[in-house]
Amino acid sequence: MSTEAFNPNPVVFATAKSSRPVPAYVKSNSLWLDDEECSTEGFDESNEIEEIDQDEIFGAFFRPLRARQLIRSISDPEHRNMSLEQLAVVSAPQITFDARSPNRLTVEFTPTVPHCGMSTFIGLSIRVRLLRSLPNRYKVDIRVKSGSHQSEHALNKQLNDKERVAAALENPALVEVLEQCLSTAGHESDTASV
Amino acid sequence: MGDQLEARIEAIGTLQGHDDRVWHIAWNPTKPILASCSADKTVRLYTYRTNLISGDSEATANLPSLTFSHYTTIPTGHSKTVRAIAWSPSGKTLATASFDSNIGIWEQESGEDDEPGGGALTGSEWECMSLLEGHETECKSVAYSSSGNLLASCSRDKTVWVWEVHPDSDFECMGVLMEHTQDVKCVAWHPKEEILASASYDDTIKLYIDDPSDDWYCFLTLTDHTSTVWTLAFSPDGRYLASGSDDKTVRVWERVQEHKWECAAVIEGHEMSVYSLSWGRGKSMGQNDLGWLASTGGDGTILVWKMSTTPPIEGGGKTELLYSLMARFSFAHGVSDVNTVTWCPHEGYEDILATAGDDGVARIWKIFH
């Protein structure tokens, strides 16, 4: 990792409120905090097919897995005390489902600056977070927002090459930083979730 | 599934045991052994035998024709994923390509005699006879030439290495081909001649030959794919080369002159990246038949294409390549990607396929024609 900041003074955005009506069974819990205590009572823990929407992936809740934040609270690798949402790198409208195959989704993110050298890493952290959290029937496409990065094509290609991703995840130095950024995104150790 | 196709694909076996994604699977060309490799860093070897059912009746005709049993696991010692494996044509040597950037060469200690029919295979241990170092980053594919005299390997370091196989597991590097501008995903040898093909993340395919008075060199670059080329398969007669890509297509290249290959077909049918191709002889080959081409990939579907050409035109003229979808199986490994598909090379078993998936299992399939 380079020690020079790609974007030393990022703009910090207010985090969004969920526009989704909150179902009764999660009302007692804040959707925007780590809802580790959220009751799973009455939830179907089986693996049956259940629709997931953008709010759930973004961080609101995710019914079969209990309420938790999926990608919004991942730490920015350059500004570790800030989340990807605070820097407007990710947002709920940037998560889209393929209308024809609901198990395929695209997660778009917006690097804070077009020369951001951390973009691959951010994309990888989103991919790993979703790999670990979503049922494995989901096939995820990760892309930088069109026009937001000077190496857009190369970035998109790399983030969606499963062999490169697999090899990156066998690199201990990279995984260490990745785990730090993901440590703020829910609690990975919570095995009750899957 | 649900299609009115001329043949159907049925699962006849599931091989479990790997602890992680299975990347590749390879049939031993001379013995009844099947090898699979995985992100769990091991290679698993299976033996199989035929179930000969006497008193052939309708009821028994569709029973599985092969039964598999796990015979040994090679821990390999690779420090990272074993991405690909290749048997030498003699069936005695297994090569492993690992993300740890090395190629391992494995042989069973001699002494135990092997019976071709599948007798005592469980003899001595498989030992690492040689470790080929040289690649700087992940090795992604490895392949023996048809004579077994040459071995090719490729890596994310953008290079293709050609090794000469000497006695006693000694390998000499004959050339480092630095033609690609990105990762090299796959290497494949022509089935009869010493022509090497490589496929890359740079969207191209390159073909190489040895200049007897000089080095190995690239004589042709095929550029029609619009994204990563993941896989290559020559037709059994060597007149065609099939390539599968992240652009979701399979392209078939025809050898129109000694050193000239041209795109003869663009086959569509997959919804996601095509990760693997295998071109087998197929059953009931007619005069103009080219065999069966199997393809699979990120959509988890196995497709089998019947390949042929138009009959030769009297007085010369070009024959045309024909293809038709013969069989399809969706969700071959549940919701997981299928990383490899490969036809059984043994005579009489041209309708048997093996696949390797992200679900950590290998599966065996039979085409009912």
C-alpha cells in the first residue's frame, strides 16, 4: 500500500436514511447500526429462496441472515475512520438487480477521485463482503461508476475476473488490510448468520 | 433441461472430498484414473471401473456405466491454490500448476506394475520429482505436447514457458514467450504437431512454433474476442481450434494454411463467461463429423455441440464448418460456476464427461444419444 494519499481531503457526505418502509419485525432495532442483538425469532433460517433488494445489500437488513450492514459501513482503505457511505463511494441506488435473473446483481461504486489507486482494493472489499454475506446463488458484478475513474475498463475487468480475485485473496498482506476495512462492516465472526 | 434436443446429459457420479472450489479435472490417458485439483492445495485421484451387467435388459441399460472410488490424495506442498493439472501422454507423470508460481511434476514410485484394465493402482505414493520454478506470479495452466516431449506453462506474469522433458524428471527451458500484454490464462498443444496456443486476459490468442535454427516464436495472433480468453481446445483432427471467452462466445478457428488460422464460427449459447472447453471424438462419427465440443462456465451450464463440416465439394472448394446444439444441462453444479469440463479420452467412453465446480465437487456425466 502506498503511503501517499490519493485523496488527502475527501468530501464527507451525510449518510442516507433508508427510504424503505420498515417491517414490524425490525422496528425495534436501528437499521443503521450494527444490529447484533436483532431478534431472529420467527425468521425462517432455512435456505429457501427469498428476494433481496438494494437496501438489504446496502445495509438496511437482510432477512435470512438477520439485520446487519453489508457494504455501507466498510472502511475506506485510505481514511480508515470513515465508511464508504460517508465518502459517497457506495449508495443504495447504485445497487441494481437484473430484472430477468434476480440472482444477478450489479454493485457500482464511485471512487472519490478519478485517479484513486485504492479503487481495486475498494472493489475487492465490496466483493469479499458480499461473497461472505450473500447466499451463494447470487452472482455479483462490481463496477466503477461510468466516467468516475481513468482506468474504468481495467478496473471493471479485474474486479470481475474470478481467478484474479481468488489469487488476491491468497495474498496475506492484502488480506490483512482487507480484514481491517471489513472489520467495521458487521461482525464476521457471527456464525449464527449462515 | 426441458429442451427438445437430440441427446441428454445425465449425472452418473459425484466426487466429493475437496475442501474448497475445484478448479480443474483431468483423465489419465492410459489408466483408469481421474485427477482433480482445488483451492484446498491438494490433488485427489480417483480410480474407476465399468459395471458390466450381464443379461442386458431394458431395466439395466441406463444404469451408471462407471463407478468411482477415491484412491489417494496428494497434499502437493504447493503453498497456494492448485489451479490446473495435466497428465503426460504416457499417463505416468502428472504436472500441477499453482498460484504459488511453481509447476510440480509428480510420479508414482516405480516397482508396482499397473494393469491397464484397472487392477492394482494403489501402490506407492505419488512423489514430487521436480519443481519447475521460473514464473514470477500465479501459474494458471500447464499442458504436455502430444509426444510428451514438451511441457508448456503460463502465468499472470504474462509469459508462456516451453520446457523440454528429459529423462529422470529433468526439464530444460527452451523458451520464454513474452508476447501477451496481460495474464496468460490457458495453454494448449495441437494434437499432432508441435504447435502451441495460448489464451490471455489481453483478449487475444497466440500461436507458436519452434524455429529449428532459432527459438520458439509467435507466428499468429487471433484478436476477434472482445474480452478475456479463458480456454482453448483443438479438434481431435487438429484442423480446428476452439476458444472460450468472457465475451460469452465460443469461437472456432480453422487452419486454412499451414500457418494461417481464420475464424470459422462464433457460437453463442452461454449467458456468462465461458471458462472451459473440451473437444472429444464423440460417438458414431460419420465421414464429415468433427466430434463433440463441450463448453461450460460462469452460468453453470454444460452445452454439448455436434461439430461437422459440409461434404467435400467435387473439384475442390471450401467445406463449411457446421455446429448444432446436441445436449444441455443447466445448474450442473447447483448455483455454482463450472470451471472445467473434459471428455474421457478412452475408447468406448467418448460419451463420458467430467466437470469441476466452485461447489467443491467433481461430477461425472454421460451423454445419452
